Amino acid sequence: MATFYANPDEENEIWIERAPIDSPRFRIWHYIFFCFSAFTVLMVLFCCCMKIRVPRTKQEIEADYCRKKLAEKFRQRLKLIKNQDMEAMDLERALQIIKDDYREEKTKICATSSIPHSTL
């Protein structure tokens, strides 16, 4: 006689092969596997979606902030360089252009204000 049960002799069955509910479909090891899989998926989603912060010193945080601001200003200055000039551009040349722009702005500020050029 055919049955849907994995083992028709349920009295001699080991505990992990028993059905916790009166359903012939899932055994205890199936439920353990489902719970472990769900926990693993939730842990992966949590770790991928949440940004876990590593504690840093105050000096590191301030240095990162200064780097971010400098990079932002540098990007703004680079956008002002003409596209034709970018073909033969390298980092040293870009820095030189930005330094020249800075000096020009510094002289303009000194010319419009009464602040001596050496104090800026």
C-alpha cells in the first residue's frame, strides 16, 4: 500500500524525521532549514543595507572633512577648465591652473580691500 509519508513506521522514526504538525509534507529538519535560511537572508539584507560605522578619532573625522571640502573645491575648479585644454591635461598641469586662478582671485581681493597682500 502506497502512502505519502516518508516512513510509514512512525513509531521507530528518529526525532528529526518526525512531522511536528499533522501534515505529511514537512519534517522537523525542513523547518530547521527554513528558519536557518530565513535568518541568513535577513542577516545578509541587514548587513548590505545598513551602513555600519567604524568608530574613528576626532582628528580622522576632521581630516576627512577637510579632504572632502578640498576635493569639492578642486572639482569645481576643474569644471572651469576648457574642454580643449583637457586633452593634454595631467594632474600637475591642473594643479598649476588652479594655483594661477587662486593667485588671481587673491590679487583681486587685495585690490578691492585694504588688506595687505602678504596677510592673505
